[in-house]
Amino acid sequence: MSLRSLESRQRQVELFERYGPLLTERQREVLGLHLRDDWSLSEIARARDTSRAAVHDLIRRAIQTMEEYEARLGLLAAERRQRGLRQALIRDLVDIRRRLSRLEQEVART
């Protein structure tokens, strides 16, 4: 599996975790089997007594719907921004602690 495929699947999982409750019950069930349980399209089709093409189409439409929700609401993008800000704050805090430790050592020497 390529890095691009892994990134795409990770995005689908993130979309599903955030917007899954907004999908229809059928879409949630099929996407859950595909993304969480890692079932193939053929396995899902057999279990649901439908065609592989129908499963593929349902998954494609559900993912497109979740992408539209993200375009409108931007919840994943906001989470990424917050995560980036949090990481920057943590780096700043580590730097401040390191500098404080150096100052304390200098004061202790004098």
C-alpha cells in the first residue's frame, strides 16, 4: 500500500470519526465495516447480499458527503490548527523551562 493510499485512508477514517453520525445508518454500517473492520468491498457485498459495485458506489458517495461536510464546517482543519498551536506551545514551554534551568544554575553558582 502506498503512502498516498495510507494518507487517503487515514483522512477517510478521520472524516468518518467526525462526520459519521451525520450519515445514513446504511452508510455508517458499510463504512464501519470497510474502514474500522477492514473488510473488502467483496466481503461487504456478500454480507449485505448486494454487488461489489453497489458497495463501492455507496462508499464513494458517503465519503463525498463527508468531504462536503468538512468543506462547510471545517472541523478537521480546525483540529489540525489547534494541534499545531498546541505543539508550538509545548515547544515554547520546553524552551522556557530549559532557559529557566540554566538561569537557576547560574544563580546557584554565584
